[in-house]
Amino acid sequence: MLSKYRVSACVLLLGCTGYVVEQPLVFSAPASDAAVLLPAPTPVLPSEAVVAVVAVEEVVDSQADAGVVELALRIGHSGQLADYLTDGAGRALYMFADDVPDRDEAACVGACAQSFLPFDVALVSDPLPMFAPEIDAREVTRMHRQDGAWQLRYKGHPLYSRAGAQPGDVSADGLDGRWFVARDYFAFLSTTASFEPAGTSELGRLYLTDGFGRTLYVCLDDAPTAGSVAPTSACSGACLANRPPFSASASLRTTRLPSSLDPVELGAFVRVDGIVQLTYRGWPLYYFRGDAVTGDTSGHNQGAWRAIDPIAFGEGETF
């Protein structure tokens, strides 16, 4: 399918190797993978929630022995779906692709918020709220929405419960292509109203991000996978310092994907510099260091670089 692309026709004014932006990286990289991976951002807790980070596993384990644990966030399993977040009663929690992670503004308000209720647990209480051991308490934060309500976030994504849903009900997963059960996702989706991601000529479409909501890009100067031939990256040297590859090390934490994405579309290859880089539909994936916060897409349409609509990209020749 991908072999029909005429990539050479997509080389624009600024090629992949010629674009340099002198803007510092917001997220510090771990020493073990400093050259290739933008790590998880450190959550910034509001002043109301400064005591949320505790040794959760030890506390839960010790209380479990005493039989007194009441968890505010659990991990649920239902049919084909596993490892999703639930409330204390086992009702599925959801993420909304229209939300921008780590922003104190929700996309689901008004009538929407009556169907998908903002989920909240006070992070400062006595006793402290407990989470299942699989949930890193440092990645659970709380936001004050524009409508005055408080709402819990996981990995920056606001959490919702579906009105009237019973424990084990995950029927809203994939609803409108924008609602998904809350999980520790490897990659996720976001919505844009300001530009057309590669693969579509329409506003309001989805684009691909990592699990924390940071935009992923392709370079149209790259040669994608063609049959059994591995892709070739045109980005090296100064380009690579500015456009770090989406490294395969990111998959060591999780490989969960939204239900609208087919896992077979993701792959990996070994670059000539030895980095194992992830691909989508055969195209190498990159970050952009000029994206200062989640939701930034400043690397789109810079020369041959594109954010992509993961549903449409690769199905036509709209770049």
C-alpha cells in the first residue's frame, strides 16, 4: 500500500535535515535514553493537591493485609478490554480526544458533561485516597475546570464517567471516534481545529500523539517501508537533535492503543545510527523539540514535516 507514494515529489522549501530551531527542551531526558526519547513530563500538582504523591503500593499492600482498602481508582477488565481505569465501584472511566492534556479547560461541558460526568476525587483528604498499585500516583492530578467543577486527570487527560453506566460496561469505548476507556496508552489521539493533518484536507480531524498527548510527526523526505524493505530516515545530525525519534523504548512501559487504531500499523526499524525508531504505516515517527507543552503542533508544516491523521494517513496522497 505504501509503495505507491512518490515521496520525492513532497520535498519542500525546508528539507528534513536543514531545519534547526534553537528552543530548549521542556522535558529533561533520562540518562539511559537521552538522545532518543522525550520522557514523561513531571506532573505539576495544584496547591490543593500537593500531598497526592505517596508510597501507594506499600500503603495499599499493608492495608490489603488488614482487609480495609477502599480504592478511589481501580483497574478493570471486561471482555476484550483489559487494564482500564475505573472508579471505586468498578465503573469504567473515559478519556476524550477533544481534550488537550494538562490544560485547565475541558472540551466536554454543558450537555456533554451531563452524559460524560467529570470524575473527581479530592487529592487532599483524611485519609488520603488510595489507588490500585498499577496506577502511578504521580500521574494523577486534579484540574479546576472552566465551569467551576473539579476533575481528576491521568497522564494529563481529564477523566469522565458515563452517566448511568454499570460496572463492566465499556460500550462507550470508541464512541464518535473520540471517547476511549482510560488506560495507560502508548499512543493516543487529539483533535485540531486549526490545521489539516497529513492524510486529510479537513479541519476538526484527529492527529496522532504519544500517550501523554505530545504530537508525533512524520517527515515526507523519509522513504517509508516498501514491502520487506525497511524505511529510510532522512533526518540525522542537527535534524535529529531537533526532531528526536519516537523510540522503541517507549513501548517498554505500555503497548496499549485506542480501539480505533490497529496495532499492526505500528512497527519499528533500526536506524543507521543504531536507534530503534517506531513507525506508523511504515513512516518513521518523531517528536519536535519546539513543542513546549502538550497540545503544541508548531512542528507541523515546517518544510517536509507533518502531524498525521492516523485514520486517513496512508490511504491517499493528501500531504
